[in-house]
Amino acid sequence: MVQSSDQGILVPKPVGENRRPGRTTVTNSPITSRDLGQSEFGVGPNRRRQRRNEAGDLMRGRIVDAALSTLTSTGYANTSVRAIATTGGFSPALVFYHFGSVDALLLAVLDRVSGDRLARYKARLADVFNLQALGIAMQELYAEDLQLGQLTAVQEIVGAMAFDPELSVEILDRMQAWMVFAEELASRILAGSPLAGLIDPSVIGSAVIALYMGLEIVARMRGGDSTGSSALMTTLVQAAPWIDQLLGKASPTRRRTTTNVAIE
């Protein structure tokens, strides 16, 4: 009897012609997926490949987590391969193996953070059709962004890469989804108002994103002072009912329930 290393069970020891699995008798029986992917004695190459891919995905996730933590705590200038590896507790060589460079890794960080934020914003603003509801929701979303540290990560990456000829293209490509979302939101708010058809929603969307990003850059220059953006949100909430009246928009009768975001 022999023991399978993969499954930990005892199987009969092959004898005679069965000692050479490669020299089998040709039959007319159809070849099944089991024949191709798994042998009688353990897991086949397809399953082993799947396990390697899963392990690689887990490792890449760990590296992105470590890079995000390092970036938000020490800033772009101090986010080196060694610092990321120290944070994550793995070999620095794994960063190059899985991502090729620190900038490629930080773009992966931006993809994750931006994707998470966009999903939250879309869910929270899905039923917003006037400025008062928008202002209330934006106050909540901005507070969550500060708690999660996501704004810090975005600003560090965008601020460092925006003026690089090659990396700026990558940044702009990743901003397109936000541009489209802002344009759709502006279209909803303008719909049914005297300004509908007179103002290009894409211009408003781009202007809002530029203003939002600019305020955050100024906040970083002030050492993390977010009072400028917070004041903007407060002003929007205060002025929104009057602007909604001018636009012919009904204001919400009650405030949306705040969604709590788990902070890990």
C-alpha cells in the first residue's frame, strides 16, 4: 500500500503494467474531464494550477493591503518596497514578482480604493434627484472617506503621478468612471429644471470632480486640514433648498438614514 501525499489516504500499490500509468491500453471509451484533470492517485494539473492561482491572488491582496497601509501612514515619498514588505511581513522580492514595480502596485491600490469608493457613492446617490439630498449624502460619504483613509490614498497617488507623462495617462484612464458617474448625477439633478438642455452635464461633472480634488490637495498641503471640504459640504446643504426652489425641484421631507461603514 502507498499513501497519497495530496489526499492522505492509502491506495493499492500498482503492480505489473499498472506501475507505468503512461503506458495504458487504448480503448474506445470517451475521455472525460476527470481523465484530463485528475488522476486516480491525487489532484491533477488543472486543480494544482487553480490552487497556484488562488495562492497568487491571496498574496497580491496582501501586498495591496500592505501598500495601502504604508501609503496612508507614511505618504507616497516614503512608500518603498522595503517599507511595504515590512508592513506586510513578506519578502520585498514578492512586490516585483507580482507587480513589477512600486508604481504598478500603487496603481493597483488606486484601482481598489477607487472601485470601493465608486460603489459606495453609486449606492448612496442612486435615488438623489435634487441638491438638498445630494448635500446630505455627500456629508455622510465624505465623513466615511476620512474614516477609511481612502481620500489620503487617492490624493497621495494622484498628486505624485498626475504630472508624469506616462503615469498621468493611467490616472486619467482611472478617472473616467468617476467622470461618467458625475455626469449622470448632474443630468438627474438638472432634469426637469429650466437649465436642462442649456448646461452640459459633463462640464458640471468635470468641474465638481476638479473642485473636490483641488480642495483635498489644499487640505494635504495644510497638513491634513479638511475644514475646506467640510465647509463646502455644509454650505451646499444650507444653500440647497433655495437652489432647488429655483430649479423647480422638490426637497426631501426627511433625511436619509446614515449607513454605518465598518472600519477595519
